[in-house]
Amino acid sequence: MPVRMVESPAPSNSSGANSGQTCLQPCSLLSVGQAFSGTQNVSSPQKDEAWRVNVRIQGCDLDHGYLCGTMEALNVPMADTPVVTFWEGEIVDTKNYTFFTNKWKATSEVDIEHWTKFPSFSPLLTQVEVDGGKSLDLTNYQYIFMRWKEQYFVNVGADCGLTIAGFYYVCFSCVDGSINGYYYDPNSSPFQKLELKTTNERRSGFSFSSYELQ
Amino acid sequence: MPGSASTTHRPEGLIDRLRSAAADGGEAKFKVLRELKNQIIGNRTKKLSYIKLGAVPSVVSILSSASSSVDCLLIQCAATIGSFACGVDAGVKAVLDAGAFPHLINLLSHSNEKVVDAGARALKMIYQSPSAPKYDFTQPKNIEFLTSLLDKTNENVTGLGATIITHSCQTPTEQTLLSNAGVLKKLIHLLHATSPQRDASLESFATIIKQNPHVITNHVGPQNGSTFRTLLDLTKDRYPRTRLLACVCLTLIKNATSSAYVESVGMRTKLILVLLELVEDGGQVGDEALFTLSRFIEDDEGLQKLAFEANTVDKLCQQMVKESLQGKRLEGLFTALGSICSNLESCRSIVLQSPKALTVITEGLTHTTTEVRIAACICLKNVSRSVKYLSAGHFMTEAVIMPVIQLLYDASTSVQVAALCTVSNLVVDFRTHKSLFVQSGGVKQLVELSKSMESSVRLNAVWALRNLMFLIDNRCKEEIFMDIKLFPLTRLISDSNACVQEQALGLVCNLVNGPGPMDSMMYLFTEDGILLNTVGRELRKASRTQVLVQAMYVMCNVASGKELEKEAVMRQLVNEEDAQSIIVSLLQSEVASLRTAVVWTVVNLTVPTGAGALARVVKLRNAGVVSQLKNMVNDPCLDVKLRVRTALGQTMTFGDFST
């Protein structure tokens, strides 16, 4: 007999005992080695444009709310080869990081403006406006919010004519591994949208790899 | 014109006089003893020379035959014996062989305080040597004697008591015996005495509480707040050695009990600052301060943060680039730097951005002293936990890789293990073709070490190979597999050590991961699928969860292949003769990570597009897997719950044919 699945669409406010102090649960689709592909819309008023993007997760440390990996932009007009950058992510777990960025030229208004672009953020909005989400318990929420900040170019020089000054507001779906993001840089076109899907790299199913640092 | 030297000034002459004085005595004994003592004090060469000439038995003979009323002779004998024993192990041995010990003990009960002092001093010298006999604390009369020493006012007598403890107390039982006899209380009392008494008592106090939470809780617990205050006060003492020893004691207390307990006296940052100041001392105190600092902050990220905020990394880096550092100092610096970099990326960044720090660490890898090589390895291992710098290829340079590979051939097993741990990190450089490490012969030696009889060597060699195999291209996989070879790999999967099995399975998992279609998948099917069969067998018999998780991920990855691979996995996991499918029993595991791995495998087996998908779903349903999945739709682990939903959704695409 089929059993009704219990949905947990909205995160709860954490009780006083463990107020915002729990790490997020691991999600296998957001583990090291996982690959994603999709596009980043870089359209300007003059021109519609999207770059193909591949992302690979290289490191994940939920205790510290840390994620990192590489991002490869494939059809960048001013580059001869795909441009690969290394990025580091802050996972909004309300223990290590809240929804407020407090750096990278992002005010709390800018934060809210970007987070609200994700439909899955709407149940959180009221509390985030109060305290950045510090008192929210996101451990069982099906979406993981992050900020990804590119740190350096991997395969081209910093003088390649491209900028990594901004950062991405990112929402990852634990359900299907899809990633949506918005690039924020006061000096770039606003709300450049990043859309990625988990890729099984031509396999007929999901595959996992791992390393363990000593 | 120079005259001939008097024979009496040559050692042989003095020995002759000593022997005749020992035989017929009188005033001569005192004179010759004083002359001998004056010659050997602080002169190691002379001590060794007189020991060789047999001076010690003569001195002991004079002591044994001296009347207890000739105080000055007793004092000279004791002082001479003490001098022979001071800092020279051969001297201690000669003194003990000559039977001086009971005579010196007798002096402790002499009525003249100066004789007692000389006896205690000589015995202290003996007990400062590792060659001294072990004091038996299990004898009640011995404990009584020891406590009587600590009750005295003479600083050499109490110092002797403390030295005996430092020398002989080694086991938890001995620690408990001493603390139950009230020795700790007496030592704490002595912390208020003279400087030499303080230092001896602190050392002995540290010996009794070392790694013994029971003794600390019962005898140095919160009810003894005054002890903490005394120790904290001593961290401000004018003598660096006293400050260091107080820090050692506080570190031992902190490491054996909860950190909050020690934090209550607000000493954490303070202690780090005291130790950092002591590190500036160029001698032994500075060296030991580095090791104490390392022990204080290791395994405690909160303390590492405090140390970081106190600029510890910068200070250690500054120390490290000084010219001509001695081995002990280098070892201490590498150890402390390794501790502070074990968790915090901010600390690693400072080391890696320091112009010379990495160079000094890599130079340490080739140091002549084993301990320095090990410390350099551990330091490099912890610094290289940075994915950011690994990804930038920061460590994949000849300057770093070549000396580490060389250490894989080191004669010391401890060095080999330390080097293997470091290699495990360095090879995670995220590039698809790890040419430098492979071309430098690293893989061949890792494979060789994976066959070692020593399980720690085997484990870390396989660990390094597993990390090396992470996300590499097919060509590189092939090169590595050709070195490892099929049968040795199957042996590692069935290794007697479960940790080795876990790493070997992780290696296979990485081997069969990658963009499809995968050439590396064939390795599992050669020789009648021996590799896959071995993994399947381990799934049935292993008990360690992590072995099961890795084995299941191998199945999962194979099941992400084509029909042939999916069917092979089905044969391993679903056997109609089994009372209960291995899938069902593993889905019932209490460990979420294992349930996750199993559900992913089911997801891959039930991908609806394959020709055999329906047949597989039917088999899984018949084996009770689908029913079990239905029981798991509200699994407490979100990841499991979501994958169960995917798997059930896929089985439903073929309609509900459960009846």
C-alpha cells in the first residue's frame, strides 16, 4: 500500500536549545566530484547572450559551511579557450553563515533583493528580514542557499579581460540537484542568471567518486 | 727548561693516591677526594677518563668504610659520586655498579644536615639519568619513604623525591598510587617553595597527571581552584623554565578534561601568549615551548582560532626562516605549525603566502634527523589540507613532490607512514592527468608499499592510491591499474584490516567513476569478474559500515553503466536463494550514509530507459526491495528520503504490478 510522503516545504524556527547551531545534512548530489552543466545569461540591453557553464565540486566541508570547486565558461567571446575559475562557497547554514553577506559590496537590501528571486526563499523571507535567518533551522530544508565567490583564474591570466569581482547568490535543490544562481557585481549587468543541472556525464545513472584528506 | 710533570697531577697518579688512601685512609682520603672532585666537576672528558681508570669503586669504597662521624669525608664522597653521575650515563652506571646506592640512601638519615644534603644531591643526579633503577611505588614502605622526602625542608631532599617520581612514574597505576598517597598535595605545597623546588615539583606533578583524567578529576578538580591559581601565577614567574613547566601542567589538565573546565579560569589565550613568548628563548625552553604549544592547541579548533588571533602563525613562520636552526627547534616549529594548520584555512593561507615557509618545510623533508623528517611531513600534510591551494597545483612542483617521493623509500617505517599520509593529500590536485607524480615513480612505490606487511604502511599506501585515482582520465587510470594489477587489488579488498578494505574499495569506486562510456569498467569484468565478485562477497560478510558504504558505491557506479553492467550488479545483489536480499538488509541499516548508497544503487538499477529495466524492477520487487523503499518514504535522512522518492517513482513508471 502506498504511503503518503511527508512534505517539509518550510523550515522551522529552531528551538532555543539548538538555536541555529546545527550543520546541514549532507546531500549526495552536492558532494565532491559531482558535475553540473548549464548556462549563465550575460545579456545586456544591447545583446542577448548566454555562456555555457560547467561546474565541478572539489571540496565540501559542512562543519565549516564550506564548498568549493571550479567553474568553466565555454563560449566566452573574448577568450580563445574555455575559461576556468576556482570558486569558494559559503553555505547558509545559520551556524557559519547567514543570509546576510556583510561584505563584497552587498548590503542586506541587495541580499534580500537577490534571495527573493528564488521561489524557495519566500517562506524564509520574514525571518531573514529580522535576523538574517540566524534563528532558522534549515537542516531539513530541501534547498541549500549559498554564496559562491570566484577566487582565481585557473587556466588564464588575471589580465584576460574578464572579471571575477562579483559573486553568486546560489540556490541548490536537494531534490534534483539543480542549481540556480544570480551574479552580483555592482559594476556588471544585474541579475545575470546561472542555471545548472546535475549531469551524469553520459552514464545511465548516477556515479560517485571521493577522496579523503588526511 | 721545562721539567717533567709530576705524576700526581696525571689521572694515573691521582688514581694511585686514591687507591692507597682508600686502603689506609687518614687525612689523605679527604685531600685526594677533594682534588678528584675539583678535576671532574663540569668536565665530561675527565669524568670519562677517571671512570675508565676505575676511580668510582675506590670512592665508593671510601664512603662505605668511612665512619659516620667523619662528616666532611662523607660529604666529599657523596659530592664526588654525584659529580660522576651528573650528566654522564657511564658515570651513573659506574656509581651503581660500585654499589654506591645504599650508602647514599643511608646518608639521608644522618644527623648532619650537610651530609644529608650531599647524599640527596648525589642521588638526585643518579635519578636524573634514564639509566637509574626504577623506583618501586607498589611497596608501601617505598611510598612512605618518598613522602617523607617530600615533607623535608631541605630543597635537595624534596628535589630528590620529585626527581624519583619524574624518573620512575610511568603507568596509570603508579600515577594513581602516588596521587592516592597524597603526593600531589605535597607537590602542590612545594610549588610555593624555592625556585629549584618549584621546577622539580612541577615536573613531577606533570608526570603524575599526564594523560590521566581520573587522577586529574579526583585530585586536581575544580574543588582545587587554588592549584589552578598557583599554576597560573607560575606562568608569570621570573624564570622561563618555571613558566614553561606551569604551562605544561595546565596543558595536561586541559587535554585530559573538558576545555570548558579549564576555560573557567580564563587561561586559554593567556597560555598561548606565554608559550609564544617562551618560544623566543633560543634554548631548550624555547624548543619545549613549541611542543607544549602544539599539544595545547591540537584537536581543538577553538584554541587554534585563538592561537591564530594571537598571530601565532606569523611568529612561527618568522622563527622558521631564521638561519641555522637546530634539529629540535625545526621539529618543534613544524609540529606547532602542523597543529595550528590542521583545521583552519586562514592559518594555511598565511603559511603558503609566506615567501619562504614552504621552502623550509620541504627542506625539512631531507633533514638528517628522523624526527625532523616526520614533523616536516606532518606539517606539510596539514598545510596541504587546503583544497584551494591543491586545486591551484600549489604543491605539484618538483621542489615538493620529489623529496616526498624520496621519503617513501626511507629506512624508517614511521617516516614512510608520515610521507604516505602527506602524499595522500598532495595527489588530490584535481587535474585529470597527474603527470608529475606518476612520471616521478611515485605510483610504483605506492603500489610496492601497498603490499607491506605493516598494516599502517599498507593502509596509507592504498589511501594515497585511492586519492590519486580521484577524477583522473582513463589513460592515467590505466597506467595506475597496470601497476597495481588485478589480483593484488582483490587481495586489498579482502584485507584483514577493515580500514585497508575501505580505502581499497574507495579506489575501485574512483576507478569505475567518470564520464561514460567508461573503459575502466572493464577491469571489473576481467578474469571472470573477480574484482566485482570480491566486492560482492565483502558486501555480504563485512561488518564495518564504511566498508559496506564503499562497496555499495562500487555497485552504484557499476550500475550507472550500460545493461551489461546493471545486470552484473543485479547478480551480485539479488539472489533468489537468499532468505533476504542484501539490498533489503542494508536498506534497514541505522547508518544514513549506507542507506543513501544503497538507494542510489537501486535508482541506477531502475532507470526506466534500459531494455532490461522492467525485468530488474520485477526482480527487485520480488526480493522485497520496493516494499522496503515504501517503508522509507519518511526516512529521517533527507537525502535518503529524496532518493527513495526517485527510486519509487522509477519503479512506478512500469505500472503497479505488485499483485
